[in-house]
Amino acid sequence: MKNVLIVDDTMFMRLSLKTMLEKNGFNVIGEAANGAIAVEKYQELHPDIVTMDITMPVVDGLEALRQIRAIDGQAKVVMVSAMGQEVMIRNAVMAGAKNFIVKPFTEESVIKVLSKV
């Protein structure tokens, strides 16, 4: 069972992802509403996978990804992005993201991506 940290600034999206993941055998060990909290939680919880929204207040997902990868070069971070953010997704992959999920997403697509990571 993979331990997952969900990072998104909207409560609805965190709840939606948590429900999907737990239903499919993943263990959600933490949630964060911005990138600054995500970096703290990553250091505290050491999750197997992080789902990371790109557009968030305080510290955005790209900067949080860079900070997490600086702490742990093996970190498995999957970016979650709205359609139309292809440049951001490309930047995230170049910064070390393992994959990405485009919103709006289906449960099937989320589980498929996270199972590969």
C-alpha cells in the first residue's frame, strides 16, 4: 500500500482525490493546502507519492516540487494541473515531476498514473 500526500488549495479537490485513492488501496497520510505546508509535511511524513497542484497560494506547486526534490532527489511527485497549463506541466517534468494528471480527471486516470509511479 502506497502512502500519499495530497497537495491542493481547494478542500473539495483534496477530498475528491482522497476518496478515489483510499477506495483503490492507497493510504492518504496527509494533506496540504499550499506548497509551503507540503514541504513541511513531506519532511515529516515521508510519503511514497505526492499529488501536487500547480496553482496555489503562498508557495506554488512548481516551487514546492523543487524544494521537495532538493530534500529528496528520489521523491515521487505527480503534478495535478488544469487543462491549458501545458507549459507549466513541461516545466514541472523538467523540474523532476514523475508524471501529471490533468483536471478535470477521472478516477480511472488518477489510479492509472499513480499505480505507474
